[in-house]
Amino acid sequence: MGMGKKVAAFGIAKKIYDEARKPHNQAKIKAAVKKVQDRRRPH
């Protein structure tokens, strides 16, 4: 059972990695990171 979970986790990680490489998704990721950083920064 453990091997199946590892294979599934690898498949999901690869899908996320592939999606993150697309330029329009990179812009979304950068915007989300900036939003979180702005919220965490004390004023």
C-alpha cells in the first residue's frame, strides 16, 4: 500500500509542477505570494 501512495503523491506533485511552469499560472502564483507577504508585514 505504501508504494501506491508514493506513486500517487509523485503524480500529483508532477501535475502541480507542470501547471506552475505555465506563464499565466506563474503570474497568479507571484500575485498570491505578494498578497500573503503584504498581509504578514507589520505596518
